[in-house]
Amino acid sequence: MRIGVFVCRCGTNIAGTVDTEAVARQALSYPDVVYATDYMYTCSEPGQKEIQAAIKTHGLQGIVVAACSPRMHEATFRRAVEKAGLNRYMFEQANIREHCSWVSNDKKANTIKAADTVRMAVEKLRVNEPLFSSRVPINKRVLVIGGGVAGIQAALDCADGGLDVVMVERESTIGGKMAKLDKTFPTIDCSSCILGPKMVDVAQNEKIKLYAYSEIEAVSGYIGNFTVQIRKKATYVDWNLCTGCGVCTEKCPSKKSYDKFNEGLATTTAINIPFPQAIPKKAVIDPKACLYLTKGKCRLCEKVCQVKAIRFDMKDEIITEEVGAIITATGYDLFDASVYGEYGGGRYPDVISAMQYERILSAAGPTGGHIRRPSDGKEPKDIVFISCVGSRDPSVCRPYCSAVCCMYIAKQATMTRDHLPDCNCYVSYMDIRAPGKNYDEFVRRAQEEYGVQYFRGRVGKVYPKGDKLIVQGADTMLGAQIEIEADLVVLATGIESAVGAEELAEKLRISYDQYGFFMESHPKLRPVETNTAGVFLAGVCQGPKDIPASVGQGSAAASKVQMLFSRDTIETDPQVAMVNELMCVGCGKCIDVCPFGAIQWKTLRDGSRKAQVLESVCQGCGLCNATCPPKAIQLRHCKDDQVLAAVNALYA
Amino acid sequence: MKKYLMENLQQNSTEEQKIRIIGFLCNWCSYGGADTAGVCRFKQPTDLRIIRIPCTGRMDPMFAIKALINGADGVLVSGCHPNDCHYSVGNFYARRRMEALKRFLPFVGIDTQRFHYTWVSASEGQVWQQVVTEFTEKIHQLGPNPGFHINPDIQQPLSLAL
Ligand SMILES: Cc1cc2nc3c(=O)[nH]c(=O)nc-3n(C[C@H](O)[C@H](O)[C@H](O)COP(=O)(O)OP(=O)(O)OC[C@H]3O[C@@H](n4cnc5c(N)ncnc54)[C@H](O)[C@@H]3O)c2cc1C
Ligand code: SF4
Ligand code: SF4
């Protein structure tokens, strides 16, 4: 084989701490290497041209590029060598940046390490063989998980582009957190006026099939051809019949259920429609609160329902859907304020979360939009907002910024001053984070026009005194202790990953960070892709962000799906397992371990049983390869001899 | 033009500098974690050479044994945390195999301390830095691989098995 080696300088990123010239010179002494050079930016257009020219002039049959991580540019270089007529698998990338030049300043040691790494790549390349992919058809349907604003945007964009969409939402209505908000920063426009029509569009769009009150049970398959099992949870109401008239909810005698939509500020009935604009507007019975389902007596709703929709014997149902791509938009949940005992969240009725305050401000909320405090329904005269409750605090494992609290506090305080001009609003903040279009101006307006009083510092303690709450803290700018007698304290509880995010990620085989937010494939360049082909992200499930950013990601994910579906077939990855039938002893161990059911039996003419890999199902994990006793099954491009070639390169 | 060739570089190295540790990292988590460490410029010792495998489930114990027999001073295997495997269960199989391997190594005369396996996710750059630093320190304490002095009784069957 005639091998060419290109050692990238990557500006000074590599050349600063690796002698790339020496590495290239050293490479010339490796077997089969007939050409080696170092180059400034190998991934650039001229860099790729240089490789292609060298392939032609020197008759190269294999290329090693020593540069950044293959997770960064392997695809780029494979394409480049392919254009020059080589098979894309006759290429190896040696990582001498992330794993070498960037992690040590010892130039000599780095240079030796880089040369070793190149040698390993050369030895591997020497036993590589060309691989060819085949094509499989794409199922042009998309699954959207989560019906918050991000998921809604993604679903509508896909449907408008002509795709069939399956949307799965675990609550009985779509809308997510935005449906609970009253107004939205920085324009103070009415949340339900902008979200409501979009929710209706989802319901009316023939391309969108909505499974509300449902969750993902299992996911199998691969890009272009996923099979998804959806658990439709028992609602005890036949939604085909239910008209959402709400008579049942008026008559239900069990009135003490926790009202999730109103963040527990009110109670609700056992049979319930969360809010008047719910989509779908259908009733659901909470089996834990229903008198009939718990105590065996009542059935009042059954009597009053005009359309006879009540079904007490309903069971969960599992439905299978086939899709070609998946967008996850499962949003977030909120930090539990009671973790900070000193603020009295969860203990004092007038210490509430910002989301609860959002419900109090809402005209459709439990107080009809009149600002009243929960304990005695009185109008507050002094309100203290405390920021960063469960954000930017490593002591509660929440070192990150929730990204929206500074802004919604400014919004809530502004609106409070609007509703109740005599009410004093105080904001305790750590830093004000308002980096968006018109955001800083918005916070300034709250301070300057609306007279919201900001003080920088930490609140140490909140405790009741009479019917007041004493808020004690420090103003670190004035260097003074402060004490405010407040009627209401609003805690800006931080954003957390959605309950169940980890389990969902495991089903989708995507990664998540230590806080449960899903990991994008690249933090800058692939922000809505995951490392699992065909699975995309949108909204807060990826990390805290506001509505504009969530909507932006929803559209971005949708356009990625459109791009994927603009072709009719997809190239399969040829890096799959392959059985040498002469060696296979028919033990079936590979069939047992394969997580994807990609191996099946095949009977030869002589009656013997051999393993056979279904190439389009195999994901290329190599589990079978490591398991097979006679090593009859080998993972292409990562076969035993290929791995050992790299190992031996170091020690031979 | 610089006048030295790598051979000279390596000749000038002390025994200590010739330590070679080989790392088998799964593509999805630990390789990404090592990349993250690089992107964040978390400084590490330079003795590690990394081989990328799709999953720790691909990790054949034979790779580690061959490396150690042939003179590797240490072998490090790292993959996704349990339950985070990109292929859902690959790392569970890996864990069982790596445990078995650890128990097997003394039988062929290899110090178990020269082998280590762990879990590092793609976001855990700092954890990766720590893993590399600690393992490298340990190998430096143990010194270079003394070479493989195998009991002649098992030499024959072993060479067949490998
Ligand atoms: C108090 C407060 C005020 C705010 N005010 C503003 C504001 O004024 N302006 C602004 O821009 N932003 C504001 N935000 C931020 C805003 O709420 C978010 O940016 C936005 O709601 C994110 O939308 P999303 O679709 O990503 O997530 P979500 O709204 O959380 O939607 C996620 C959806 O997925 C569903 N789901 C979750 N898990 C699953 C699962 N496993 N299976 C199926 N479905 C699932 C959920 O039920 C939910 O319907 C505020 C946030 C808070 C806390
Ligand atoms: S490599 Fe083997 S175990 Fe893994 S998916 Fe393919 S056939 Fe199954
Ligand atoms: S494990 Fe190996 S020998 Fe056994 S059936 Fe599978 S391929 Fe054949």
C-alpha cells in the first residue's frame, strides 16, 4: 500500500506544542509511507486540495491525517479522499490536538506522542479494506416528544413542510410551561395570545397526530426507520366522545386534588380539564382522587356526561408508530424551593415560587389576575423577589445559570407595579443577566420607569412576624444589612431537567449531562443534533433558555429533519459486523448479546446453523465481536487485526 | 529546519519518559470526554496513547493482554457510565469482562495494577484529566513493565488462546 501522511499544524493549536515537521519526517520511516508533510490548516479548502493532489501525484492508496479529533473532522476528510478516488475507509485520523497538543506544553513529549499516534494510525490503515454502504428507504414521518412551545414549533414546521408528525405529550394538554405564563418578556405580550393559536394549529393540522397523556415506552431501530412504542395512559374517559363541555368537572364531588396547572395555588376536581384553552380539551380522571376508583362509590360524572364518555374500566394502551426521525422537546421542571430551609419555601404560605406568582398574575389564574397573597387573600404592599434560588449555587449541585430568572423577575415586578402602583417591589439579585435583544433595556425600565428597587446581595433568612414576613439579608454594594417587612416573597426557582429526562435519554440512546440536560452533538456547530443519528433536540431539554431560543431550536430541529427527509434513501453505515461462516460454530452467543436483535440464524445447505448479521439493523457496537469464541464475527473497520495493528504499532 | 530526528528524541529519553500507557476509549462517552478535556486545556501527563473503539462492549480482554505481554506499561479502558451506553448495554458486558480480566491477569504474571477500567462521560473533561493523571502516576510508581516472564507450562496453551 502507498500511504500518505499529513500532519496538521492547525495554526499554532498543534504546531505550538508539537514539532509537526519532525512528526512528518518520522512518519516517512514507517512501513508503506511514501509521502509525508506538515500543513497549516489541513481541513481548509486548500488543505483538502493538497491531499487530493498528493493522492494523484504520488499514487497514494491510503491517507493518514494527524490533526484534531475525528469526532470533529473525520467526515470532512473522508469526503475529501473520496473525491480523489479513494474509498473513504482507506483513511485514518490521528488525534494530536485534543489528546496531545492541547493537554501538555512539553513539546518534546508531545512530539513523541504525536509520532506514536501517527504510527498507530498508519499500522491500522495498512490492514484497512474498502467498505461500501448500501441504501435503505427513509420513513418520512417524524416523532416529536413534548408539546411545549419548542415541540409545537417543531411539529408545525415539519407539518407545514408536508411531513407526517406524531406528537407525544405526557400531560393531558400541550402548551408546556408557556401555557401557564401570563405575559412574556421583553415585550409583555400576552402568553396565551401568542401560544394559543399555535396550539389550535396543532389540533387542526391534519398532518399532526397528537397523543396527549402518553409517554414513550420503548424505541428501537435507527435513523430513517425507528419503531416507537407509545403508552397511552388510561384517562378513564373516551376521548373520541368527550366534547370537553366540562359538566363533569362541575359536578365531581372530589374537589381537593392538587391543581398542577395552577401550581397548587388552588385545588381541582378528580375529573379535570386543566384550563379552558387546553388542547386537546378533554377530561381526565385522576385515579388517586376519584371516589369511585378509590372507594368504589360515586360514578356521578358517568351520570351527568351527556355523551356517555366515562370508562372506569379503561387500561393503559401500547401503540406502535414507525418514524424516520425523532425530535425531543421535553422541556424542564423547577427546583424545589424547600431545599433552602432559610427561605421558608413550602413552609410559609406567602413564600411562593415565581411560577406560582405567574399564575397569580394570570387573568385565567386562581385569583382572576388580581394580585392577592395566598394566606389571607390580601393585596400585598411589599413584595420581595429573590433571584437564583437553585441557580449558580454549587452547594445544591446547581452551579449553572437558569438563564431566564433575571428577566422574568423584571417582568413580574413591572407587571406588579402596573397592577398595584402602591406596591413596593424589591429584587435581591446576585448579578443581572440580561443578554438579549432589548433585554437590558427591559430591566433598566423596570428599575427606572417602574421604580422596582434592586439590591445586590443575598437574602439570609425569611421568617414570619405577625402577618408579615421579615426578609433579612445583605446589600453588598452598600455593605449594609437590610431588613424588609414583606407581605409576599417570590422565589425565582431555577430550571432543572424534566422529571424522567434520564430515562427517556436512555430509551433514545442519547447522552445527557450531569444535570440531566440532553447533550447536543457539538456545542457550537451541531446544537440541535445528538450523537444518535436521526434524533434531534429543541428547547430547554438541552439547557435553560427562553422562549425565543426554544422556538428557534424547534425550527432548527424541524429543518434538520426536512433536510434528512429531502432524500428518499439513506446510506447505511458499512461499519457493521460480518460473519465468517467457515469459522462460525453456531453457538448463538452473538445472537444472545446483540442489543439490537441484528443477528439471526441461517441454515446452510448441509443443514448447519450459522449466524447472519442484518446489516441495516446492526449498529456497529462490536459486542458480538468481543463475545464470539472462535472470533468468527468481526466488526468491519474495527476488526481484531485492525485494533491489534494499532496496539502492536506501539510495542513492536 | 530543525536538525533532530525522532530517533534521537527517543534515544535521549530516560526510561521514565519511555513509559507507554494504552487507552481504549469508547467513541461516544470517554473519547468525547478526553476531547472535552483537550478543548478545556486540562493539562495531563503525556504517556497515554488512545485507541478509539465504538463501545467498551467491543473491548476484547485479549487486546489488554496482548498489549501488556508485548510491553505496554499500563492499559486503561474507559466507557460510558452504567445505563448511559450508546448501545444501551455494551458497558455492562464490558464491566463483567473487565472484572474477569482483572482476576485473570495474576495467573499470567501481570500485575493487576497495570490495568484499570472506569467510566467517563463526554462532558466530564475534568474527570478525565483526573483519571489520566492518577493512573499515569500509579504506572510511574510501578515503573516500566518488567517484561513478560511466563510460566513455561502455560506458554503453549496461552499462545494458542491468543
Ligand atoms: C416563572 C417563569 C417565567 C418565565 N417567563 C418567560 C418569559 O416571560 N419569556 C420567555 O421567553 N421565557 C420565559 N420563561 C421560560 C420559558 O418557560 C421556557 O423558555 C419555555 O417554556 C421552554 O419551552 P419548552 O418547550 O422547551 O419546554 P416546556 O414548556 O417545559 O415543554 C415541555 C413539554 O414536554 C412535556 N414532557 C416532558 N417530559 C416528557 C416526556 N418524557 N414525554 C412526553 N412529554 C414530556 C411537558 O409536559 C411539556 O408539555 C419563564 C420560565 C419561568 C419558570
Ligand atoms: S456489532 Fe454485533 S452486537 Fe453490535 S449491533 Fe451489530 S450485530 Fe449486534
Ligand atoms: S458467536 Fe460466533 S460462533 Fe457463535 S454463532 Fe455467533 S458468529 Fe457463530
